[in-house]
Amino acid sequence: MVAASQVGKSELELNIIGYIIDEDPGSILFVHPTTIDAKEFSKLRIAPEIRDCPTLRKKVAAPKSRDSGNTVLQKTYPGGILTMCGSTEAHALASKPIRYVLGDERDRWATSAGNEGDPWELAMARQTTFYNAKAVEVSTPTIKNVSAIANSYAEGTMERWKSKCPHCGEYHEIQWKDIRYEYETKEVNQKKTYKVTQILYVCPGCAAVSDEITMKRQPARWEADNPDAYAHGVRSFWLNAFVSQWARWETIILKYLNAIGNSKKLQVVYNTCFGELWEDRGDLEDEDSLMERREEYPAELPDGVLVLTAGVDTQDNRMEYEIVGHGHFGETWGIEKGVVMGRPDEDSTWDKLDEVVFNRYFQFADGVKLRTSMSFVDEGGHFTQEVRQRCRARIGRKVFCIKGMPGPDRPYTAPPKQMKIVVNQKVVSSCWQYQIGVDAGKLLIMDNLSVKTKGSKYCHFPRRDDYGSGYFAGLLSERLEYDAGKKQPWIWKKIPGHERNEALDCRNYALAAFKAMPKNLDAIDRQLKTMRGQRVAETAPVIPRPRPRKNPTGSALRKHYDEW
């Protein structure tokens, strides 16, 4: 059974267990993703079921003593025993004959139980001696082409829950693509909030519209796409949250709206609400579509830019940089992409960087100017100590060295660390280093590039040579791919023919600098309007908080952080 959240998967398993114990006893193996999951399910679901059902309470001994046969992971009853375990416990899966096998959240299982292979196949092998064995696996679907429950679903009858249209009388599955809605957007504390004003279902057969209450009250039935599987004794079912009595359509739509622009959140919505497999969308954008997006800027800085940051990628013979403008709600503008030729250990190279990046002013059409507020320079490669020295000398301009840290669990930005500067094997000083979760940054960039409407999270690019086909080939040089053989299966890989990824790295570092810097975009916006002679609405007065009592360690801590 493939199902979204809140449609009764756990209740199905609980009813199966109750029926077996009371009506058709036999040994049950109930497999969960981990042993912790098994213990929690036992305590929170199995134990209350036995306690509250008189017939089960009579047959399962009370857990009053160590030899009662009723423990957290084992429940004995006349004619059988219920054993619960995690998918990694090979000895529990292969050590005893089992008539009934139940599997919960199949897509979250380990790919192998130790070194003994697929956990589901190991469990099924325990049923060989039973002519009347039964197996049930349920799960919320996950990723297309690697979802175990989707593969099992394809082996069965492939039944879908279809509702009758009140207009044409045909039966159709209620799917996300057939939901129409309208909503209003409101900005609260620099965050967008949504209010859904209308929701309708459009019948794919007759195009007539119905509301949620009507569709949930309509007759419905299972219809099989592969009825031949009846002959093999395998039935499979697919169910989404749109037919659930516990999930309102408005709640599902709000989850979707709040997840737009974030792949991880969108995957959760697709899997748990829509009941759909998630497919990597990293290939939706290409160089040609981004080239077509380019626009004419009226000046060096287009309206909407409030802050400038820079990302600098270090190579042995050059420094590549990009200056990025940032506005409200994650909207960005590519301002300039360039290269400074020269070795990273030469002062002339850094003098040129001062001129074109760190100390340079950029101008709006009305003459107002901005310069970069923070710059991140990659210290990787063969010139780590030299980069640290130069960044320390420019700390007054908020130029920091950074180190890229790959891995899906790395936060995008974190507080900086003091690192030693070593010359001729001697520590001569120290500097502040930011460690950047580059994988998180790449995902953010790809999510933003997929936004098609100008506004929140949209990426603007100027129609100039520095933002030509070579730039976009570098910006789209990597994509997220799934490798089931890896401990962390989602990894970033270079696309064949896109070996140069400096543009992606520079954009990554510039976005990280914006994330790391303290800022108040509303205050900056008001200041720019004042500089332009525009009238600024008065803000509510800020009531000062009482000053905290002095802490003897506070002065030492402030001294420690004064430098950056």
C-alpha cells in the first residue's frame, strides 16, 4: 500500500494485528525502519490497542513480570508471538519461521540488513513453510526510480481510489493537478503569508467544478490498473491525502505555497500530501532559458537592490568574482562577473581586487551609490595562508576567507572561527574563517533559478558579455544525483561538458555572505529613500530594553569578538 500521511496506514496495520491475535493466530514479524521506531510504535500504538480492546487484553499477558511474554518488542498470545524489530536486524529477520510479515514505512528501511541483503526479502523467506502466509507493506512514497514501495506497488493490482463526479458520473482519482485555487499574499515581518480564498476540483472527464465537501461525500471505489495480478495473489493500493477525512485541502495548499522555492520542503509535500513520487527537478533550467531571461539594467544597479555582496573563487593563476545585489524576499540581481589575473600570493592581484570588488562603488540611475557590504574569498587550493593574510588585512571592509564544507548535513552558514596564519612554519597571526555548507548553497541556487516570476527568490541577470553562455554553463555545471550505494545518497556531480564551475562557486559564496551578514533590509530601504529625497513613513518608536547587569566575563567575550 502506497499512501500519503493521515490516511490510516498505521490504523490498517493495527487492525491487521488485532484480527490475527483474536481470529486467526500465527507468528507475526513487524518490521520498522529502525529499532527506535519499533519501540515507539509498540509503546504508543500497540500497547494502547491491547489495553483498550477487551478481547485482546484477555489474550495478551499483562507486562507485570519479566517472564510474562509481554515486552516492548515481543507480545505472546495463544497460537503465536508478535515480534517487532528494525530493518537492520538481520538475525531477527532470518532466525525463525513466520506466517505474517508486516512492514511499516518501507521506503525508510535500510537497503541491506547488515551484510545479508534486502530486509524485505529476508523477512519473506521466513514464510516458505506456510501455505496461508500473508505479507503487508505500507509506506509514504519517496523518490522516483528508487522507491521500494513503488516497485512493490507495480507488482500488484495497482488499484487507485477513485471518486464519482457528481456531474458526469465517471470515477476519477482526485489529484493535485485537478485542484484549482485562489489565494491572497500578505507580508508580515518581512515574511510572506498566504490566505486561500477559493478551492475547486475540476473533473478531468467533463471539466465541471465541485467543492471539497461535495467530493468527499461522493461514492468512491478501488479500480485496478493491473487486474491480472489477482492471479498471482498480489493486491496493491495507492492513496493520497485529498480523500482523507483528517486532511483539509486548504491545509495542503498552504503547505505547498510555503514550500515553493525549497526542494526539501516541496518533496515532503509531494510525498506526504499529494502521495506522489518526488523527481529531481535539477534539469528544468538550461543555459538557453537563462540567457533568454537576461534583461537591460537602467544603470549599474537596478531598482530593488538594497545590499551588495561578493564571492571570490581562488585559482592558482587568477581570482574569479561575482558581485550580487540582494533585495527583499530573496530576490537577487547579478551585478558583475569578472576575473582578476594573477597569483593569489601577489599584492598586485589583491590591489586589483580592491579596485574592482572590495572598495568599488556601484551606482543607481539617480546617482545613489552602494559598495559591497561583505565579501567571501575561498581559501582553498595552494595559497591558503596567503589568502588568510590578505583577508585579515581587509577585515575593516568585511572581507573574510571561507572554506567550503561538502555534505547534506552541513549548515549553509555558521559563526566564524579563528584560524592560525602560518608563515615558514611559524604562527604569525590569526584571522576569521567562515565554513560554508556548499551543498546547501547549491540547492538554494537551483531552487531560486527555477522561480519564473519576478519577485520573491527570482534571479535577475543583465544582458552583457560577462553574463554570456560561458557564465550560465558554469552556473549550471552541477546537479544533484541519487546514488543508492552512498551513505549519503544525494550528491552533487558535475554535468559532462560543464567542467568549469567557478560561476556556481562565486554565486554560492556571495549568497553565503548575504546570509551571514547582520542586516535590516527595511532600515536600508528607508535610508536609500531618504538619500533620494523620498518621503519615508514613520515607524513605531522602539522602546529600549533595560540594560543587563554587567557580567565579569562579558568584557572578555566582547574583546574576543571585537576584531570581526
